[in-house]
Amino acid sequence: VQLQASGGGSVQAGGSLRLSCTASGFDLDLYAIGWFRRAPGKEREGVSCMSNSDDRTTFHADSVRGRFAISRDNSKNTVYLQMNNLKPEDTAVYYCATKCGPPIRGFNNVRGRWSDRWGQGTLVTVSS
């Protein structure tokens, strides 16, 4: 039972990356899902979240709204984070989890099962 995150890399400012988070051993579509990040010297923060497959409402931190999109593919038991127009301040290790958290406004409204299950991080580096 685990989450596996992938897709990180190095890009220039303005570029795009897509992160993937694949679940094994459980049905991810029943769960809330969130992407978090930890930048160097900073605390971990919520980036984008999505309710379970019955709802699919999305939530984003103000810092990424309009640039990042979260989606699900139930056939692959996978959630994606499409990151566009990346900025140097987006540089961080990104994690997926079956929960949501601050500073995303309304994060407590993300529907679905919650658990404290985390994928390993994937590093995103954005150069100016």
C-alpha cells in the first residue's frame, strides 16, 4: 500500500512539468488527494488538492492558482499535477498525499477519505 510520485526535473522559468502520483494496494478514487511541496528552508505547504472521484472539486493555493491543474485517471489509479508557467519560487520537493492542507483555502472541504499516506518526494527545480 503506497503512493509513488514521479515526474520532477529541471526546467527554465516559464516552462512546464507534469507530476504523477500512482497508488498501489488501494483505490485512489475513493480518497481526497493533495500535492504538497517543501522548498529549501521552508515548511511544507499544500499546493493543490482534489476531492474523490464522485466529486472532483479542485482546490489550489493562491500562489499557483491559474498555473497548476490537478486531475485524476481512475483507470491508472493515478493523480497528476500539471504545472505551467513555472517560476523559480516553485522550486521544491513535491509530495502527494491522501489528504489536503494549508495554505489552501477551504482545504477542510476536500471530500473523500483522508489518511496520512505520503508518496516519496520528487524534486522540481526552476531556473531563472
